[in-house]
Amino acid sequence: MTEIAFVVEKAGIPSPVVTAVLDLLNQGATLPFIARYRKDATQNADEVAIDAISNFAKQFRELEKRKKTVFQALDKQGINDPKLREAMQNADSLVVLEDLYLPYKQKQQTRAAKARAAGLQGLADAIFQQKSVDLEVYASQFLNVTIVNEDLALQGALDIVAEQLSEIPAVRTSVRNTMRKQTLMQTKVHPSCTEEQKAKYAQYIDKQESLSRVPPHRFLAIQRAENENVLKLRYEVDDDYLEQLIIRNASFRKQPDSYLQTAVSDSLKRLIKPSILNDVLQEVKEKSDRASIVVFAANLKQLLLAPPLGAKRIMGIDPGFKSGCKIVCLNEYGSLMHNETIYPHDGGSAETMAIKKIGSLVQSHKIEAIAIGDGTASRETERFIKKVPFHSDVQVFVVSEAGASVYSASKIARDEFPNYDVTVRGAVSIGRRLADPLAELVKIEPKAIGVGQYQHDVDQNLLKEELDKTVMLAVNAVGVDLNTAGKSILKYVSGIGEKLAEEIVKFREANGGFTNRKQLLEVPGLGQKTFEQAAAFLRITNGSNLLDNSAVHPEAYAVVEKMAKVLGITVGELIGNKTEIAKIAPSDFVTEKVGVLVLKDILKELEKPARDPRKKAQVLEFDSTIKTIDDLREGMELPGIINNITAFGCFVNIGIKQSGLIHISNLGQGFVSDVSSVVKLHQHVRVRVLSVALQTGRIQLALLK
């Protein structure tokens, strides 16, 4: 099977699309570049389809690499069975390939290997083929210094038969398929489990469920509970039925006699079942990991693309009780102008002084908005800020603190603010997140942002790969200012990477900034191919070419100039001129690289150049009467903001310490299969309180339309 045929079969995407995408990927094109600037070549394949093609191509190459290794191993053993090699060459998964290779794989000293070394293969053949002989008498012919009696001979021969049965591909395939569907997972309390742990995992104790139907989030939770010695897991399947499958697929000449039946039972319990159960559990774990990572990546994308307030003078507040509130004042470029600590929650004169201080700082630094972290003392600090009599219109926002502490202790933060401690850096991060969440959050290891579920339990390499990809797509969807962006965000631009990001910053510092995109080719190490991939995602404001501040690719500049010429106007007069743009027929300007689909995108871009796909930040007013969980009552209707999304529902900040859960069953009138299809991270919503558990702090909510 060819790579293209493999990907077409696995991805369910037409061959021409797969061929075009693979050609572009092999040429070094990036996912965001292909999705945006090669739409005509790929028949408008989106990021999801392109990513799927890339992933299945990677699977194919890994499979081919393993086949090569297996064939080399067979060659060393002198095994040249044409049918075996054909079956291996046609294997479309590693599982199928490994089942075929198992009988020839070099193993440790098994019971069967020892029996073969003792000369018992002939007796094993007699058992397997059910020869018409008295086996106990026949066994006496195999006695030697190692095998001193008939019982040892028969046991050794049965060990050989058991191993042979466990290595028959048809047997393994049949048992595996059955175990995938019919295995039951049972949970019991571990003897060392504490009462606190038992309460935490109460919903998973003494349960029985089909392994094939366990939702990914529940499987990961149960696995964690097992690792923490809270639960003991047991897996049950009908052994009698599995034995019949073995007999059916082993091609016996007749129904097994007592000896062969013994070998079948032993093979199942000792060799086949444990091995295949491990395979099945690994499959479920991988499926659960991927499902969890998909949720995490979707949440991260929404967080990265959260509405920015824009270039405003912002006061960032990292709230606290005993340690006080750390205050920073930032200018419209995000630079630190002032910092200090106030103690508004100490009451009395401390609160009065804090009110005066905030008022003074807002006035002297011309603050336009205040960003308050959503951690400890957040709501109390928000109420305090509303007591301050401002002389101008100052908007107050509550901002996610997720990952701020990670950033504040990072090398990036130390390099940015070498003379300030972690508390100041954390407050700066909170303030900057309001101005531009994307530019600030890219400085943090994606998994440290913590907007997923079970991120510490999933495959960490896969998690990092997917989250890095999510950040890259978000950055390129928005675009980056070439003259102001830091290394942290530049490295995610299509084709750039960490080393070139550093070179771009060095060039910028040495030359006083970029005046046009062509100057990128003067950056050491940045060649024509990288320019092709990156240029259109980098913006230059007030540059020498107006198109450099748009998403129009430099390869299409000549096309835009031709459009303007045909209309008898300049490019500057064309940009933003909807009347003139409406006169343009995309099909009249098709070139080798710029097709109709890309031309339509160009016309949209010309209407609103450098448009930001993100919405603008909005203030949410929580219910002022709700200060703690004790104030909640069933039936209350409250405003809130979505602060996390999981496979089983979403969590809502309603202005108190504890977030409430809207279970997936309470997201709408009908059946909801995907939480993200109903709500988005940071979405403002209204909810109804269904129940409040004061002891556990759990709040159940329903979404109101």
C-alpha cells in the first residue's frame, strides 16, 4: 500500500487533496500556510483535514520503518516465507504487523523455549495434531537427564503448544476484537485508601462498566485513582467463549482432547489474555489521551484568541489578603511605569489609604482599564475597586491568572524584568493579558495554563505536540507585528522557530526596525523558503508598502497592483474601498500560485486590512448580592463566565471562590454530544442554580438561553 492510499483510507479524504497536501508538506510548507495560501491546490482543505493527513502520513512512515526492521530480523534468521512477507507488507497497522511477527520474534527464556531445548517439540506436535497415540507412553520416548519422567515431558510439551496457540495471528485477532467489545471493568476500594481519598473518588467506587463504553474522562480519572492506590481494578471477560474462539481459529483437525484443551486454557490465561488485555488497555488509554488533549487544545485556542482590550493604559492587580494586592501600572505598550503593594482588605485606615492610592495612580498614569486576577481575594478586590471614586471612565475586568505564577518565575520574565521580583512580574502578566491575551500567554508553557482535564495523566509528548500546534495556529490566525513582537510570539510564526525569532529581534534592534517585508531576507539564516512561509503572517504598520500591514501574501502583491491598475486607481485608494472592490471578478486575476479561493480571501482582506479575528473585551458584572457559596440558593439565576470546558460539561465563574458545573445534560433542551458546540471559553452566560453542596463546595448549574 502506498502512502497516499494509506492516508486516503484512514482519513477518508479524496486522493487529489491528500496528494496536494503531502506534496506541500514534503516541500516544507507549514500547516497554517497551506490552509491559508494554498486553498486552490488543496480544494479548500481546512486545518483539521491538513493535520489529519499529516498525522496519518506520519503513522504510515512509522509503520514502514517497523516493517523494514522486521524484514531485516527475518533475513538474519533465514526466514523467507513469501506468504508471510506478503501479509506483513499488507499490514495496515502495527498491531497486525506485530501479531504476524510474534512467532519469529526473539524472546526471553520462556517455559516453551526451555521445553524445546529439552527436545520436547515432537511430543508437542503430537498433542497439537492429536495423533492417535497413547501420549503417556509416547512421552516416555522423550526422557533425558533434564526430563526425568513422563509428567515433566507432557507439561513441557503443553507449554510449547500453549505458546504456539498464543502466536497464531487469527487467534490473537479474534480474541483481541472480542476483548475490545466485551471486557468489563470493575472497581473496588484499595485497602490503603483513606476516607478523604474515598470521598474524592466516591463516584467511581464499586462500579462495573464495559471497557469499550467508558468515557475518556472517566477512564483517566479511574486510572489516576488506581495509581494513587484508591481503587483496585479488575477486568472480566467470558473465558469459556474466548477458549472457543481459540479452538475455532487454531484450525484443529477435530475437537480438542483433554490434553489439547488443557493447553488452550493455559494459553488463554497465562499468555493470550494478559498480553491482549495490555494491548486493549493501551488502546483505550491512547483514545482517552487524545480525547482529553482535544478538549485541552480547544480550550487553549479559545483562551489564546480571547478578546483583547488593545493598546490601553492598564493597571494590573494581583489580589491577596495578608500579603496585600500587588499593583502595577502599564503604558499602552505594556511597559511597566510603576509598582507597589496596597492592603485594602485590612479594613479601617488601610482601606482608606488604598482607595486614595488607587485613585491617585489612575489619575497620574492616565489608567484606562483595571485588570484583576481571578485568584484568591479576586471578588473582594473587585468590590474594593468599585468603591474608588474615579474622575474618568475606568473599566474593570477580572482576568484569568492561569499560568501567571509559571511565567513570573520563568527565564523570559527574568529577562524582561531582571530588577523585579515574581510578584511584580505576575501582576504585569495579569495586566498585559487584558491588553493582548495571545501575546502574553505564548510566554507560558501551554500545559501550565491549565484549561484542560487530566493534563498530567496523558501522554506528555503528544500533549506538548498538540498544544504547540494550537499556539502556532492561533498566532498565525491573528498575525504578528514584526516591529514590536517579542521572541516568545515570533517563534510560533509559520516557518520561523526559536533561532530565527532571535535573529529577527537582533536585526530589528540593530537596524531600527523593518520598513518592509522584503527586509526579512536580510535576516541571517532566513532564506526564500522561510520568507514564503512567514511573510504574510508578519505585519508592518506605517511601512513603505501598505500591503505589508495586511494578510495579503507578497506573492500576490502584483495581482493587487493589477487590480488597482484595471480600476484606474492606486493600491492605497483600493484598500478599504468596498465600492471598487465589489467591481473585481476574482476569476480575471488567477495566476499560477494565486487561485480563485485565495483571490476571494484577498478581496476580503482589502476591504478590512489587518483585521483581527478576535472580538473586543467586554466587562462582566457579577451579581453583587452573591459573595460566598453560602449566599447561593436553588433556583437563583445569575450571570457568569465560562472558565473551563471538559468532555462532561463546563465550569462557570459566578463571582465566588468555587466555580459551578454545568453538566453536559444541563446545557440545552435536547441531547448535546460536544460541550464546545454550545459554549466557548470566556463566554458570558446566565445560569440557574440547581443544587449547592456546602460541605464539598460543589455547585450544579443549568445554562439559560
